[in-house]
Amino acid sequence: MLKFLKGVVGGSGAGLKDLPYNIGDPYPSAWGSWSHFRGTSKDDGSPVSIFSLSGSNPQDGHLAAGRNGVKRLRTVRHPNILSFLHSTEVESFDGSSSKVTIYIVTEPVMPLSEKIKELGLEGTQRDEYYAWGLHQIAKAVSFLNNDCKLLWMVQVHGNVCLSSVVVTQTLDWKLYAFDVLSEYDGANATATGPMLQYEWLVGSQYKPTELAKCDWATIRKSPPWAIDSWGLGCLIYEIFSGMKLGKTEELRNTASIPKSLLPDYQRLLSSMPSRRLNTSKLIENSEYFQNKLVDTIHFMEILSLKDSVEKDTFFRKLPNLAEQLPRPIVLKKLLPLLASALEFGSAAAPALTALLKMGSWLSAEEFSLKVLPTIVKLFASNDRAVRVALLQHIDQFGESLSAQVVDEQVYPHVATGFADTSAFLRELTLKSMLIVAPKLSQRTLSGSLLKYLSKLQVDEEPAIRTNTTILLGNIASYLNEGTRKRVLINAFTVRALRDTFSPARGAGVMALCATSSYYDMTEIATRILPNIVVLIIDPDSDVRSKAFQAVDQFLQIVKQYNEKGNAEDTSGAGSLGISSMPGNASLLGYVENFCCRRAILIVTIQQDGSHGINDLENLCVTIFFLVRWAMSSLTLKGKASDQAPVATANSVTPATTTASTASSGLIETPSTAPVHRVSSSTDFADQPMPPSPTSTDGWGEIENGIHEEHDSDKDGWDDIEPLDEPKPSSALANIQAAQKRPVSQPVSQPKPQASTSLRPKSTVKAAKDEDDDLWGSIAAAPPKSASRPLNVKTAGAVDDDDPWAAIAAPPPTTKVKPLSAGRGRGNRAAAPKLGAQRINRTSSTGM
């Protein structure tokens, strides 16, 4: 039975080896005969404090008082009283002698005297912290002396002093050392024995006069708080004097006591027990406790009782107020309170500003442990004000977030802002991607983020469209090569450069310049420069200035590439020799085919009349036979030194043109007159168009083309009723007969392994509209595209400055069969001018 009661009172452990905690280093001081150790939990390694008390005799009075302290500490719970976790009593034997040790495990704390030395506070900050600590101890004493009667009898601690106070990791002061704690039995008139059974453990310097004389009758007639109020006065003296109390007379020295606290200090130490100040009155009325630190912490502790207006006002002032408070208390006390309030929803959105400001005073490791977990949880909040606050300050904590946390926990919640009805929140979400995007995986970038950016680039808010373009330019380096090829040019040229908002166009130009290293020469020449050049006449001066800079930058890139290519061609020309001959023959074959088609076109148009047709026919026939003679001469007598540069320059052009045209995405302008296609042995084989890469990021449809019904192999005139085939004139018959004769081919020479085919596989088209130049017949077929050309001439446009107008054929006197109503798309009267314009284009090339 005795062992059972001892187990109930002493604790639950059977021995030291069964104690679920590890005992660490001791602190230099503790109350009474107790020893204070640092400790950790064996389960999770969390820190604890372990107090031990040893005695050689099981009937030792210290052990009895220690057991009383364990029982009282376990049963009394209050925020300002040390939290009990575990206890055990161990009996060990050393020969014939035995040793009994009591262990108490509590929350991690440090002796107050040691913590004061560690903090090293001075001046106003020291007084504010002492005020907060004394306020907490006064509440603990008031709870024992006044409030315990609601649950048990009123308690008397009996030993309030510097040694009986410890400090937690959040710098809270807590009362412990309950060995002397007893019930107050002043209401019992028949009681005659000692009220405090273990009062002999209290030092004489801490005893009031009545307790020193063991005048229990006077003590029972005194109020319950009389003894502990005296002890609180002793504590005040010790913390402000910086030394332990040596004797009772030292309490008269009030030089170190703050003036605002001095009246209350004197009332606590009154010689008459009945006139001593009740600690509850001290808390309510003392001027000393009315300072910024006490008020701030008190407001945070009862935050849930405040209304929204009070919260909003408080948290807006808190960032500036925190700078005036003691820095250690702010970081270890206020910061945890603020993080907890935000996490559980009792704090308003402005509290995030204060949290981040306090967090900026922490080290990187402490910030990750104390602040980041709260912030990550806040991203899941449905409060729009909290989400706005997070996005506005993401630059302050974004770098501290790990890539895994961003990709899995932060981004899914942030991405909901892209589709928010508030334009302000959409823009904040967009700007936050500068911090978030570098930490996202390729799967999230390509599969999710680019989808949202594609929609934002056509947002109704022009500022959002502009910022989307800027963001794409900034995160381009984080995209993989395939995604950059598919997205950047389409986003910058097809959308940004054609935006109606001038800053959006300027952003598109700057984004192209910033990402210039990601484009090849074909893309620069066929897709970027044509779109930028148009902006040099933009109505906005800033856009024009940026366009000129961009043109200079990209032209410089092209020039450097050309110089490098010329150097390689020059070095390789000597080794190629006569093998370059087929390139010249191929080039002249193109020219021959071109002249033949132009002659056929002119004769077809003028077949109903003879006004000026003979001179034009003779000119075309003469050019045709001159070309054939030139080909024969080059084939039989060509010199390698003269032919190699030409072959090198022209052998690469068709292939490059084909690749660039296939990816340009521009709409081909339809022809302005009906054209008869001529079948010839010099026509190229059809080359299929490479399909545009499919994508799910929103930009794929730009390359695929919206108007897919327009076949790139058609010239736009297929729906016009064909005219009656006239009988060709004699000149035309001669041209057709000459065309049917095979062109003599040069003797095949061994080709280097690095050389490529000099005749690209593509179908030679008939004459196009006025925008086609001399090299239109050798260019690859245009791709399907949904883009609209920036400047397109009308079908009937005529070049008044045409220097070849003098030799152009006069208009015919006969009338052409009218087109079907509602189907014609061209102006038939403009056809004679077309031939002249073709000669003009031919002359401009230097032929």
C-alpha cells in the first residue's frame, strides 16, 4: 500500500533507465536543494528541463518537501506557472547505503538570473522587459492567493524570490519551486499548528516579520496574499539591484527601484501584513505596467476578443512599434504569437507585413523554421486580402522557399489568381511569377503556367498584357529549347507587336531583344525582322525608338553570321573546283523557267490584240535563248574559279528559304490575275510542309493557323471561271517548243560529302501578286498561317514610278470575257501593268 501511494505521489516512472528523457548539462543555479539540467526527449529530441532532488534517507525532510512540490506542480495549471510533463522517483543502492532521487520533467526553461545576464538589456528596454516579467509573476501569485478558492482552498506559495522564477524559450517568466506551497487555513479558528509545513526551507532574508517569528495566529488573521506580496517585493529588489538579497535590511535601499514602481514596492513590503498590497491590485493599478511592450503582448494574447476595426488598427501600427521594442522579446515572444494568430485566422491581413518585418531580423535558418511554415499555410487561405498581401510581399520570402515547396504547395494556390475576377489580383499573380517561375518544374512551366500566360496575353487589361510579355522575356531562360521555339516568337511577334496598346508593343520589341540568343538566322530573317521593321513608323515615339534599336541589334547578328559564312565559303571554294558548276546551271535554269513563264503570261494576256506585243514577245524570246546559250556555255566552258562562289551562294538559299517559310506563320498574299500553270521538265517535286508542333500552352494554334481552309499550294484564284483557251500565237508557240527541249546538263563531278542538293524539292508556282519578287519562282511554298499581313497592297494597285512602263504592253482593244458574278477577286484591267511590274522586280535584283 505504501509503495502504491509513493508511486501516485512520486510519479509514474519505475527507474532512471525507464525515464523517456535524456539528461544533459546542468545549469549553475536552482532553487533550494534542487539541481536543474537541460534535457531532450528520447522520442522526438524536443528540449525539456529536468529537476532532480536526492537524499540518502528516505525519511529526509527535503525529499518529503520535494514530493509535496511534485504533487502541487502536477495539479496546479496556469499560463504563468511552470508546465509539468513527467516525474519519477529512483532508489539506488551503494553497498549498505541507499540513495533516493526525485526527477521532475518540465517544459524547457532557464533560471531567471542566467537569462538576465544572457539578454544584457539596458535602459528603457530593460525596464519594459522587467515590467512584463513582473506582470506575469504577479498574475501567477494572484492566481494562487485569490483565484484558487474557486477550485480548492486558497494557496500560499511562501517562497517567491529570484530563484523560484524561470524563463521559457519565448522569454515568459514562470513561477515554480512549490515545495513550501500550502493551503491557507485562516478561516479555521481551531487551527493552532504551523500553516506552512515546510517553511524552514525558506531563507530568513525572504521571511516577513510574522513568518520569521512563526506567529501563526497573526498569519491566519492576515490576508492570504500577505506572505507572497512580501516575497514579490523581494523579487523586485533582486532583479533591479542585480544581486541576490543577503539580509532583510537591504530591502530599504530603494535607489535602483524605478520611480513609477516605488510606491507599489513600498506597499508590498509594509510592516503590517493587513496593509500589504494585493497582487491583483498591483496588476490593475500600477503605472509601471503601462508600457508599450506590456500593452502589445497583452493585446496579442486576447486578440480573439477584439473586433475587426481594433485588429486592423493594431496591425497597421505594429511594424513601426516593433522597432521600438526590445529585439529579443519581439523575435522570441511577439513573432510566435503573430505567426500563430495568422495561421489560425484570428489576425487580419495587415499582420503579414509585421510578420515579414520581424522575420527579416532572423537568420536564414530561423526564418525557415519560424516564419516559412506559416506563410506556406497562408497560401491556402480563401481570404482575398491575405492572398493580396502574400503576393505583394513575395519578394521578401520567395527566395527562402524550396523548389519542391513552391511546385507542390505554393504554386497550385497562387495559380488560382490568374483566373480571378479582380484585375488587380491577376496582375499581382502575374508579377509574382518572377519569383515563383524559376523554382517550378518543366512539367509545371509547360503544362500549366504557359497556358495561363497565353490567356493573359489577350487579357482585357492592357497593363496585364504588357506585363505578360515582360514576364515571358524574363523566364525564357527557364524554358526548355522546344518550348522556346514554339512559344517565344509567336507570343512576341504575332501578339505583342500587334497589340493596340503601345507599351505592349514596346515590351514585345524589348522581349525579342532580350531573348535574341534563342533564335536562329532563319527565324530572325523571316519572322522577327519583318515584324519589327514595321514598327519603325509606329505612332508612338518610344516604340519607334525601341524598334530602331532592335533592328540594329538583329541586323548586327545577321551580319556577323554572314561574315562567318563568307569566310567559310571562301576557304571551301578552292577545294570544290568545277563541282560548283551544277549550281550555276541550276540557277540559270531557274532564270530560264522564270523568263519562259513571264513570256507565256504576257502573250496570254495580250492574245486578243497586237498593240505593242511584237516588241515584248521578241524581248522575252531573246532573253529565253540567251539564257539557254549561257547555260550551254557554262556547262561546256565554265571555269571553276569563276563558278565556285556563285554555286556556294545559291546552293544554300533555296533550302534556307524553305525552312524559314515553313515556320514563318505569315499569310501569303493572293495573286492579282489569273495565271496558267505551265508543266515543264524544270518543275520541282512537291515538298510536303512540315507540320507545326502541337502544344497545349496556348500558342500552338498561332502556328497551326486559324484559316486552315486556305491551301498554300493554291494561288487564290481557283474559284474563278476559266477563260476559253485561245490558240497560241507564233511567238508563244516558239517559246513552248523551246521549253520542251531538254536543257543540257553539265558533266557530273564528284561531290564532297558535306555538299547538299542544289535543287530543292518544291513545286514552282506561277506568277503571284505584286508583292512577289524575281525569286518568287524558286522560293518554297508558303506555310498555312492565321496571321494577317501588316501591309498588303490592293489588287489593283499600280506603281506609278515604274521605270519599265515605257516598254510595257499597251492595253488590248478587245474585251475579255467577263468573270462570273460574285466569284472574281481580282481586277482584270490591272493585268497589263503586272507584266511591267515584274520587269521592274527583275531589274531590282541585278539580273
